[in-house]
Amino acid sequence: MSQYLIWSHEHRAWWRAERLGYTPHIGEAGAYTFAEAAEIVLPHIPPGEEVAVMLTPRLDAAREARAALDVEPHYGAVSVS
């Protein structure tokens, strides 16, 4: 099953596991199913806005790569209707 990380532009940090706050470090970010991520993100997105999506099929590898860079993510966006 694919896992997703959630970036908060408001807090400039990743969502932690179990929705327990935020962290600037990707290695401490929580991994969510698509349904969980959608439940968290969609209520905060006005109609017609866009949201970044990062699919992490190899979560550990993605975390290690981003942790090494420790930078804010810049991904493509998908429209929300």
C-alpha cells in the first residue's frame, strides 16, 4: 500500500505520525494512507485550489534522501474541485 507524507505550508513543516504536531525533519514525518491524507488535507483546501502530493512507495529511501538535503519540498500539484 502506498504511503503519503503531508507538508504544511502554514507551519512550514511535515505532519508527524498519528497527527501529533509538526516537524521540520522529514525523517520524523508520519506516513499516511491516501484516505488518511485526504481526510487531513481536503477540508483545508478551498474549491479550485491546488495541493501538492508526494507519493512515497519507498518511504525509507524518500526520507533518507530528503533528510540528507533537509529542504522544503517543491512538488507538482493536483487540482481539487
